[in-house]
Amino acid sequence: MSYMIAAAMLVIGALILLFIGSNVLVGEVRNIGDTRRLRGRMADVSRSDAVLDEEVDGGGFFEMVGRATTRSQRTLTEFEQIMRSTGRYDAGAPYWLAGLRLVAGVGLAIAAFVVGLLMAKMSTALLSGIVGFAIGYLGPRYYLSSLARSRRRRIERELPFLIDMLLLLVRSGASIEQAFRHLTQEEADGLGTIKGTLDRLVNDIDQGKGYEVSLQRWGTRLAVDEGREFAALLIQSLAHGTELTAALKIFSDTLIERRMNGARMTIGQRMTQLTVVMMLFMMPPLLIVIAGPAVSRLIEGLTKVNGG
């Protein structure tokens, strides 16, 4: 009887300790999660350039994984530039990309390992898993980088047309704010990518952020050097009261000249590449055609001499 009472008390004590320990464990896990989220937010604030930090977080599973596994500021800065160039500006965007590539790498590694194990032996399955992880880990970054480059090229093509439209509207008597609002209300075929950034610019002005902050945010959203320079030009013109028409005309001419120099440089590079291709693939057949008969006669003559 006493043995049963002692056993019951031992079980009850173990349950009580298990309950207390589980509560402590859950509390510590929550504290760790809160600490990680706080550190992530502090890293976002320290990494932010004070013009995009008010964007709404996308959240999601990939961002949670990225915040839990990514600590390199260099990687976060690189991913932040990629995501901004694709059109996503929230503070959690670089963590989202970091989490996406990790989850994709692990998922493809497991899938490739299972397929290789079912269809071949263990060594092949391990090799398939490594290849799957490499594809899943590098693929999202490469794909989003290509999207970012494509968007930057579209913005670079649309920016001269935007400057010409602004110059036309300012010359007609409209202010720079009225010109931006007009461009957001009208359908412009040449501003397909930039128009979304103009909508955000007008929204920032309506929210009372001020012209300087709004234009800084707009220049950063464009994610090209010419866009940031153009935003800085508008800020300087508004701050010092200089004539905006002349400034726009000078910047438009500078941008055109810069594009012409870039085109000349590209043409020079293409000519060099074409020269190398001609030397590798056209010169050998040409030499064979020209020198072939002479070499054939020389071989024929040597044969006759040796035979004679």
C-alpha cells in the first residue's frame, strides 16, 4: 500500500515538473522569438536609408526562415538591392529572398535525393541531392537578379521620355507636382514601369512627407543611377528656387549624351568581338581556299621527284 502511494506521489510530482518545465520552455522559446524579431527590426532600422522604412512588410514563411538563418549584413545589403530593383521595397524583402533560396535548396535536395535513391544507388542519390541543393539555392537569386536587370533596363529606356514630358508640362506653366500628378492620371505608353513609382511619389506627397523625402524615396525606387541623380536635381531646384526648365533641359541633354557614349562603347565592344569571331571561324577556311591549290601542287611535285 505504501509502495502504491509513493509511486502515485512520484507520478504526480513528475507531471507537475513536466508541466512547469513545459511552461518554462514555451516561455523561453517565445522570448527567443521576440528577441530575434527585435534584433531583425533593429537591423532593418540600422540598414535602412530612411526613405523606404515605412513600407509594409510582406511577411510569410520565407521571411521568417530568412530572419532566423541570415546574419550577414553584406548578403542582406545585396538582396535588398535586388529586391528593390524588382519593385519590392519593404524591410523584410531581403530576408524573404534569403529564406526562399534556403527552402528551395533544401526542398530540391531532398526531392533529388529521394528520386536518385529510388532510381539508382546511394552514391548517385547523394550526387543528385547536392546538385538539387545547388540549383535550388542559386536559382532564386539568379532569377530575381535577371528580373531586376530587366526592370532597370526598362526604367533607363523610359526615363528620357519622362524628362521630356516633364519639360513640356513645366514649360506650359505647370508646377513639378502638377506635372507628376498629370502623368499619373494620363495613360502614357512610354511610362509603363515608371508610372507605378510616380503613383507612390504622389501618394507620399499626399501623406505629407514633404517634397525632399518624397523625391528621395522616388529616386531610390527607380533603382538606377540616373533616377537618383534626377531626383537630386529636382530636390536642389526646389530647395534653391532655380529655374526648373533649364535644369531639366541640361539634364536631358546630359542623359542623351551619356546614352550616346554608352552606345558607342557597346558598338566598339561588338566590333572587337566580331573581329575575334572572324579570325577564329573565317580566316582558317579562307587560308585553306587560298593556299590549298599551291600546297596540293607542292605535294604533287615532291611526290614526282621522290618517285623519279
